[in-house]
Amino acid sequence: MTKNSSDLGSADDQQAMSSFRYAQELRRTIRFFGSFAVAFSFISITTGIFDNYKSLLGNSGPAGIWTWPLVTCGQLLVAVVFAELASKIPLTGYSYQWVTRLAGPAWGWLVGWIAVCFLVIVVPSVDHVIANILGHVFDIPAGSHWPRVIVCTVILLQALVHVLGVRLANAINSAAVFTEVVGMVGLVLVFGVLALRDQPDPEILFRPSPLPDAGSGLLPWLMGCLMGAYTLVGFESAANLSEETVDAAATVPRAVIWSVVVSGAVGTLFLVLVTLGITDLAAVVNSDYPLPLIIESKLGKTMSLAFFGLVIVSVFACGLIIMASGSRLVYAMSRDGLFPASTLFRRISPVSSVPVPAVLMFLALGLLVTFSGSITELVLASTVLPATIYLITVVAYLSRRSQITSQFGTFTLGRWGPTIAIAAVCWLITIITILTIPESFRTTSLLSLGLCAAGLIPWFGWLRGRVNRGEAGPQSRS
């Protein structure tokens, strides 16, 4: 495939690829807004809130919304550490690449394996939001087979978009930023006006769950962190597309940080104002689709349908970018010979510059997961797994920061790096504890532990031997 100068990126981009001994196989077409769109679309506050609002009300009650700012601050600590890593090691494969170079190929493989498991699981859990919205609009029972059919159809469409090429996917992601911002900010403004008009009792913002088995006190409130921890992840997806980003070492760090800041601020306002719109808490908690119910009760049928249309675009783009991130991670690991069937999954389409076999793998596994797991378990697993990835990555950064090269990018935490990293480690240990200790989360904890442990089988089975012989891993390219 012949590339022009714009495909190769800036001089720093070319120097980085040469320094890490990789060929430029992906087209560099993403600039700052596109990079921000990738991270912002992956986070997708619309998706996370719609997917978890019912669980929040059931476990923590409306008071649980105040865990959102807490999670935002904690995830921002992780994001700034990742921003420095993205600046210094601007390669597709994010945590796999970073941890491999800081802690060795064994830890790099484990992080990469966990990340692939997370990305496979989270695509159908995200797409389930579209099924929820259509279920509310068309009165589809939550327990019927139709939600799974809708999820499978959406996954198929997302894979098709990727096969058609990066430019189409980027266009949809950019449009999704518009729909996300217009939809969420628009709803914030409308609900703000309604709040001024109706003057609701702010006491609703601090009420616990009305369900008799929800419990009371600090633990049920902390379980509300599930919504923020599920939603405010994926900011590093901008780094996973570094080799498709122009001037990646400077562009990606800004995209990573701003995606968390904007998502945290807009999400807080949205949650406060929507929760103020609850007039009958018991009815909302017992509804299959509580958030659509609140919105429709306040906006009416026509306006709520228009908003739901914007939400569907945002959710579709969220699943789209997750599939893109996953396929690029599989490509990066296969390029180093550290993934099953590496020869197949490292292939790039000469027409679209997309790792099509990796996309098709995510399609197949996404369909399989859709029919094999409950949505609650999917959501919980896709919350614990990224926190585990983040913890391993930040610990590797903290222990080997001095080994990171300074030749790329200008973003650095300077002398504050170790302090911020230690705070991030404390935060991640706390959130993992919250999401694994409660008895209702035990099944998912075991599932997540099993997925992590399963990654040891291929490593000790054959990959470690290939790495030791110099047949796989980044060093095999020297």
C-alpha cells in the first residue's frame, strides 16, 4: 500500500515509529477533535447513565448520584498518568505497550488479555442501552428475546461500519460528540428551566433507595460508584488509536484529560436535574426503564422521542469506538506475535487500512457474549476489569517511571508524577474493593478473576517460550 506524507503523520510520529521499530501501517487521519471524539464517545455519559440509572436507584437511591463527582476525581488521577504514558509511548495498544516496556512481556500480555476480555464484554453491554430505549418506546418486555436480537443487530452494523473504513467510523464518532453534547446539554437546560418553574424539593437528591432489601448507610451509597466506574472509563481509547493520530504525542494527552473533565462536569449536572424531575420515586424505581420514564413524563412523547434518537446515535458510536479500540489492541498484540493466530489478526485491509480480521473476531465474540450472559453481570464485569487494567498500569508507571524516554511529546507530570500515581493506586484499590466485596457482586468478582486467570494458560502454555526464544514480543522486531 502506497502512503503519502499525510498518512505518515508529523516528524515526531515518524521518529516514534522508527524508534519503536514499527512500520507505519495505519493511516494517520485523526486530529485533536477526532481524538477527543474517540475518548468522549467511548466514555459516553449518555450510555453509562442510561445503562445504570435503574441499578443506582435500586441500590443507593437518588443519593447515589453524588458518587459521580467522586468517581470523576478518582478517574482523573488515572487519566493524567495515562496522558503522560501516551505522550512518551505513542503507540497503538495503550496499556499492553506501556506495561510491556515498563514491567516486561509477561505483565504486558496479562494486561492485554484482560483488556481484550473487557472490550469484548463491554460492546454488548453498551449496545443493550439501545435495546432498553426501543423497549420503552415500543413496550417490549425486558425479559423477552427481542432485546438480545436488537443488541446482535447493532453489533453487526458496527462491525460493518468498521469494515467499510476508518473515515466513516470517524465521521460517526464526530457526529456522536455533537449528539451527545446537544442531547445532554439540551436536556440539562430544559430540565433546569423545569426545575426553576416547578421548584421541586431538593430533598429527593439525598433520599436512599425505597426498596426494602437495599439496606442503609455508607455501603449502599458506595455501591452507587458502579455507575461512574462503568461510565468514566475508556478515556485511554484515544491512546489506542495513536498510530492513526497526527502528532499523537501532543494530541492524545489533551484528548484523554479533556474527555474526563467534560464528561464528569456534564454528567453531574445531568444527574442532578434529571433526579429532581422524579415525582414518584417508588414508581420510577420499579419501572423497567426508569430514566426514559422520567424524561417522557417531563418532556412529553414527541420531544422525548427526539432526545431518544440522539441517545441512540451516541450509544451506537460508543459501541463503535469500543470495537475499534479492541480490534486495534488485538492488531498490536498480533503484530508482536503475542496473540493466538497472530498471522491472521495482524492483517490490515489494503483498501480501508482497518484490521478486518480483528474486527470480525469482536463481532463473533460479541454475539456469543450477548446470548451467554446476563446484562447485570456484563455491566459489573466491565467495571472491575478496566479498574484492574488501570491498577497494573499505574503501578508499572510508578515503579519504572525513570525508564520512560523523554524524546517524544511535551506532556509530563514532572515532580508530581509519583504523588499523583500513588493517589491513583489508592483510588483504584478502593473502587475494586467496593465493586467486589458486596455479596451481590460476588458472582461477577469470580467471573472477572476467572477471566484474568485464564490469560495465564496461553502465556505459560506457549507464549512465554516464544518470547524467551526471541520469536515474539517487541524485542523480536529488533
